[in-house]
Amino acid sequence: MSEHRRKPPQPQGGGRAAARRGPSGSSSGRRAAPRGATGSPADSYGSPSYGSESTGPGAEERPYGGRAEARRAAQKGGRRRTPDTAGPGGRRGGPGGPGPGRGRGRATTAPGKKRFIDYPRAGMGGWRRWVPSWKLVSGLFIGFVGSLVVMVGIGYAMVSIPNENDAAKSQNNVYYWADNTQMVATGTGVNRQNVSIDQIPEAMRFAVISAENKSFYQDSGVDPMGIARAVVNMARGGQTQGGSTITQQYVKNTYLSQEQTVTRKFKEMFISIKVGAKLKKDKILQGYLNTSYFGRGAYGIQAAAQTYYGKNAVDLKPSECAVLAALLKGPTYYDPAGNQDLDKSASPQANEKRSKDRWAWILGEMHKDKHLTDAQYREAIAQYPKPDGRKATKGMTGQISYLVDTAKKYVLAHSDITEAQFDKGGYQIYTTFEKDKVGALAKAVKNVEKDRLDPIHRDLDKYVQFGAASVKPEDGAIVALYGGDGYENGHFTNNADTSGVPVGSTWKPFVLAAAMEHGTYKSEGQGLSPLSKYNGNDHLKVQKPDGTYYLNKDNSYFYQNNESDHPWGYISLRKAMEQSVNTPFVQLGVDVGMTKVREVAKEAGILPQSMSQDLNPSFAIGTSTPSAIRMADAYATFAASGKQADPYSVTGVKFNGADAPSFVKPKPAPREVMDPNIANNVTDVLENVIQNGTGTKALALGRTAAGKTGTTDENKSAWFVGYTQQLSTSVAMFRENPKDHKLLSMNGTANTDSIHGGDIPTLVWTEYMKAALKGKNDPGFPKPTEIGTVQDEVGAPTPTPSATTTSPTPTPSDTPSPTPTKTTTSPSPTPSESCDLGWGQTCDGDSTGNGNGIGGTDTGGGTDGGTTPTPTGTEPTDPGNTRGNGNGTGNGSGNGGTFFGGQQG
């Protein structure tokens, strides 16, 4: 230690301090020398003499090793503890030392520096260290609230109040033909008119308030609990929830996108708070009613009043206001006209019931809220004011309405674009439709209707309808369709997506293809040849693989009938297809397995939900109800030698000139779903149908073609589906009761006993295909090679093994008819009969009566004369769904007329 820092030596005897202390008392130990008495420098500094015996009253020793130790002791919250050698007086000395000392020692340094956040808490032990103090809790709460207030303030300052006029600037959607020329411009650009609050009836205002937001005139514009529920639900990945106030809905309509995200909910909250504070309630209500979507492309109350009731908004009655207010819950499900194109469950009947229920409830709420007097309520509730039906939009006449409807649903099914966004306009839609072919198909239907039908003078010609579609094989592009008489004539169902119309015998090619691919339970996995023979006689029992027979629900035998009782005997599958004989294909379907038939049809392009769910014997002859588009597409798989491509109607979508990013160009590469030789053999058999069978009227086409006729039970529908390598086209004809949409028999229609697929539908097909293929070459079809195992007389009785063995003679009703013997007189074949069995073979040895009495008309089709009652013992099926045919839309929409609105296919 440097000399200049030393304290001067204390005088002997302890100096003034010692004098003040006075003489020391008695002590039992040795007296310590006074400070500095030893003359040691250490003594003069008062250094502790640990281990020394000199601990008399004059000793000024520290009980710790230094100031640091004293500081540590202070931080521990304790007093200076006396050393073990301290006497009772607190000073160093032996036990019982005589010196009086200075009492208990105390800390000579300041406590440690406190932390800003005392957590875990100093000076506490055990669990108390982890319990925050009330100061800490209060501080954190105040800080959080303050930060939230700042954030809300910033958000509030940054948002602006929307103007409903900005949202009203909707545009047209423009559709283009396949050659990129404009088809039609349509949309909501002319279907919105903003009106002031005085042009909106009080009844309309209060209908919305009573139904949507009773506290509208009292609340601040937001529903905190509703927002919280929505945010939490969206954050957890659940469905969005409602509960928004009218102010919030107005903000969403006019300012924000329709996406359901947490960010949008917060934006909505901030804007709604500002709108609620800045705008008068009537101004908000006016904006809401001017921007809300009421369905049918109508935005705003004025457009809705015109669309649904043909009047201005100011003229609406309270009862009508309640109907329109019900639409705000969802026009798809509350428009009494129905909207099965978007959802099978949105049928006119279901929608009208929903509309009536909500209409009555809204009127009741208005009455309860004192917005209707007793007299006004009784008058309003007396009768439901059913809205007008759908009307054609300007320019949407003829087939254009169905083309636009088809393309729109396709876009919605293949993009993230909502219907509300789409209807605001600004989109350019490029379609696959070819103008000349669409015109040719419509002209063919009208020409045949004019020549064969007279609905004015013949009641049985009334309510006849057609549906048709034309598809490119190995591509899937829909080049033409016929949907009906047009929106302008009150026909709003797209018949190209026929609902509930069985396809009849046009289903048989799928059964044949399944037999060639999978064989039967008797062929041990070997595919069958089209030359295999089955019993073609009328009124036959159908045998199960276990040897038993199908039964009706009353346990009587189920018999399959043909259209006529002609005794065909055992005929080849080729001949049975040519003359559309039912019994061979029903037994063949059972032998192959209906689940395999179903799978082959699905691979060819038929949607599962359009197939009959009952895989009973009748399934083999066309109880399913796929659309005209799907049938054309499935036959296109045969035309393309087994390559299937899903049908599509749109090639591109732009929004304000730029590609719409969410639209997925759907055209997939064709995939091989069937062995090429199987497909080519099916085509060869179907060529023979046109050349020698029930489709001979198609010979007028004058080029190589293949096809199949179809007629159904009670003559309720008739089909022809045919193709060349360039084009596959299906035509359906049916009668439908306009009241309940049930099918009616066509017996007597066109002044004939019955309508067959080989008659009027084939005439329409032929006239259209002539025009569509005019100037095109005739490439024919690839030649098939022999395929499968030829099985003769499948199901014939087993010969008697020996003369000694006797067996009971079966009754005619118990066993199939055996092959006629040579002594049986055979009718002479008609000129239309074919002796060409394919691959250069003839029909020598074929059973009796081939072709006799048929004359080129469809003899079987679907379910002629014997599928009802339905047999028991059906195969298990997938439940599927009934939401519609879909036709390549990706989201299913059902057997109920939802063309391109349905499931991915």
C-alpha cells in the first residue's frame, strides 16, 4: 500500500476514541493491546487479527473478510453476524470477555441494485419467488391495453369509408367461340341501379333489420363477440361463422374481398367502427341494400325488385319485402325457382319451402318488433307472393343461354372465383364451342321436330324434349350441345345434362367391353369373344353364379323380357348387340359381375354418381342416367381406341385482360383406360349395328361410323350415341311433365306406336353429323384382331351323362330354351340381317330367326318389358352421391341438372 494513503498512527492508549469509550471493564481473557501498541503497520490500519489472541477492548477488527463480504451479507437481508469468537458485546473477544463492546454489528455497505422487473422475486423463497407481485401484474395489463389502444388508433386512422357507388361499377362478362370471335357479352353491368333511402320501402328496411340485425339503430357498427367467434374459428381452420352487423356486411360488400381470413375480419372491424361513427344509420342501410347480392345476377334492391317481381323497389309490398329479405340468407337455397345447377338439394320444391318458412318467420319478427301493425301483419301473412320465374338475359337466346351457363359453371368449378365475384363482371371466357356446329345441331333438332312432331294438334307430341352433345375423341373438347328450347321460351334446364333420363341399351357396349376384359366366372379370367353365344329368347330367368335364380320382392322368379317375343335362341353377343336383344346382355352382365361393368363404364368417362346404385340384372341394360355429354365422351373412348379424356368447355379465363390466376386450365392429357384391341372390337360390333342392325338410319351419313340405339321401359326415353374418329355425338329424346318433371311415355308420340332410338334420335344424329363433318375425310377405324374365348351356348342345359340316368324334364319357365334342332323351320333372314360376324366369319350355324321381324328398329333398349318389379339380390354398391352429373367440373353436382357444376370426372 502506498505511503501517502496510510492513516497517521493513533496515540498510545487508543487516542480520543479510546478516551471517549472510557476504561474497559473486567475481562476473563487477555487484554488486547491498544491500537498501534505493537508498532506494527497492520495494527495502525485496524486490520483484523484472525487467529490472534490480542482481542482486548481496544481492538477494531472487522468481523468479515472485507467490504465485499459485508455487501453480500446485506443483499441476503441479514444483519452483520458476529464471528464465532465475538463476545457478548459484539466485539471480538473470548467468551465472557470483559469488554463492553459496541452492541450487535450492522452492515456498513448499501444494499444491491434493484432489477427493473423483479421476477423471479428477490428476497422470497420457495413458491413465493414465482408469484408475480401486484405491481408487475398491473404494469403488464396497463401496457397491453395501451398497446392495443395505439394499434386500434393507427388502424382506425389508416382506413377510409367506402362508397357504394364504387362497388356498383360492375362490368360485363364476355364469352368467345372456339375461334376467339365474340359469342356474347353478358353480366351485371346493366343489372344494378342504386336508389336512395326514400326509394326503399320502410317494410324492406325493417325486414332486413328484424332478420339480420335487430340492434342496428343502437349498436356501434360492430359485433365484437361475432368477430371473435369468426376469428377463432378461422384460426382453427373451421368454417366461417356469421353474426356480422348490417354495417359490417355493408363494409364487406363495398370495400373488402369476399375471402374469409383473419386479416379481412380485422379490416372489417376497423372500417365498420369508422363507418358507424361517421355515417348516419340510414346511409349505411341504403348502402347495404344497394350492394347486397339477391341471386339471378341481381345486385341491390332495385335490381332484385325488377328480377323477382318486375317492379321498382319503391312499389314493393311488405310481403314481397320479406321474400327478398329471405334471399339474403343465400339465394342458391332461398330462390323459389331453384338452383340445382349449383347444388342438387336446391330443387324448386325444397327452395320454395325454405323461402316460405323464412318469409313467415321474418314477417313474424317484424310484427314482434312493432314494425308491422296487427292489420298489416294479417294482410302480409295471408298469401305467399311467389316471385316470377327466371327470365332470359338480353342476348341470351337460343342455345347461347345453355352455352354460357355451361361455361360459367365450368369456370366456377375449376377456380377459386366465387359466383358473386364472377357476376360482378370483368371476365373474358374462351370456350370450346364451335359456332357452326352449335347451329347445325340446333337446326337438326328443329328440322326433325317440324317433320315428325305436331304438339298443336296431337297431345301426345306435347312436352317432347331433346338433349344432345358433341365431343372430340382423344381430346374431350365439347364442340356443340343442345340444351332445349331456350330461356326465352321458359326452358331453363340444360338438357345436355339430362337429369333422370335412363340411357337404355346404349349401356350394352360397356357390358361387352367388361366381358372382353375380365371374362366371366365360367371362363377362369379369360376374356370373352363377341362371338360367344347366349340365349336370346324372351322371358328368361336370370341365373346367379351360385346356380340360383334372381327373385322378385315377393319371392317369385324374376324374368327378363325383350321388346318382342321373337325366338332368337342362342345368338352371338355381336348379333344380340346388332338387334339390341336384352336377355343375353342381362345374363352376361351377371356372369361378368356388375361391379366390373360399373368400373369399365367409369373408366370410359361415366360419373359414378350418375350410375344406378342398384346393381341388379337390369343395370346391364341401362337403368343409369348419365348426361348426354358424358355419354358422348364415354363413346369417344371407343373411338380413340381406349384413350379417355374428360370433357371440358373452357380453354382460358382472363380478368380485365390478364389471365385469371386461380383458373386451372383443365385440359389433361388423354389416358389409356382400355386395351386398344378391346375398344376396337367394341367399335367393330357397333359398326355392325349401323350397317345391319337397329341403327341403319345412320347409313345416310355416308361414311364409316359406329353407334348404338337405346329405348327404355314404357318408352319414356330414346337415345342414339354414335361416333367417327373425329366426333362423338349423343342424342336423347324424352317427354317430361312440366309440373313435376316426371318422365312420360312416348307411346303414340309422332303418330307411331312407340319411339325407338333407331328412329327420331338417329335422324337428328345423322343430319347433324352430315353438317359437322362436311368436307372432312373418312379415316375409318383401326381394324380389330380376334379377341377372347368363344363360349358356345352359355347357360345351355347340361347333356344327360348316361342313358341310365334319369333327370326330371324342366318346365319351359324353369330353364332357358335350348338351341333349336335342325328340324326347326328357320324364317328367312331379312335383307337387313348381317351374316358378317367379324374377322371374315359368317353367321352359318347361328340360331334361327336372325333379324326376322325387326326391320331396323331398336328391339331392346334399357328396360323394355321386364325390369319391374326389381329383382332382389343386388350386388353391394358404393353409396355415391346424387348431386349431379358434373361433366368434368370437378365438384359434383348431381344427377339433377348441374352441368359442369359438380364433382371432378
